[in-house]
Amino acid sequence: MFKYDVKLNSSSGHLVLGKGILILEEGKYSLSFSEGNLEGAEAKGTYETKIEYGVLTSRLEGASGSKGTLRPAMLVERSEGLLGLTEFIYKEIIYHGLLEGKLVNKNTPTNSPKVGV
């Protein structure tokens, strides 16, 4: 099992949307946020790991079909700047979470469909 701290910033970099943990275990991943606007949001899916260009790379696929790329070396340096993972989190948690009514943004009224960035 591998555990990684994940921090998702707004596009400007000034607002932390959420901090959480990504767990990779036996071909499945779970991602959950415990701080920020995304507190309580989570996603689960599958992943496949292989060596690409000499770098260990994991391809994640979410329940909604969203796909992302994870390179562990990048996690150590900048968890908020992962190749493909930020877009993946937006699709899996923010977009699909709002559609399913599972995500409440703390900075907007609960009847608003917008996520503050």
C-alpha cells in the first residue's frame, strides 16, 4: 500500500481547495479530502502502474471514466502540481461530486452549483 499527501490549489495558487490522502493498493485507489473546501469529498477507482520512459507511472481511472496520470517522484516534490492529476481530481470530485449533490462548497451558498477557485 502506498499513501500520498495531496494538496489541490486554485488556479491562481492562492487558495487551497483541499488537502487529503491518496491511497494506492492492489490495483485500486481511494482519494479523500479532510481539509479545505473539499472536506469530505472522495473518489475511488482503479489504477495500473508501469514503467514509461524509465519512470514509474500510474494511470488512474475513476468511476465516472475520468483518467489521470500519477508519477510518484512528482508527489514528493509538489503534490499540487502533478501531471494530469489535478484535472483528474476536478473531474472526479468537483464536477461529478456536484452533479451527484455530494459536494458542498464552504464558500458559496448550498444552493449554488459553483465551486470557488
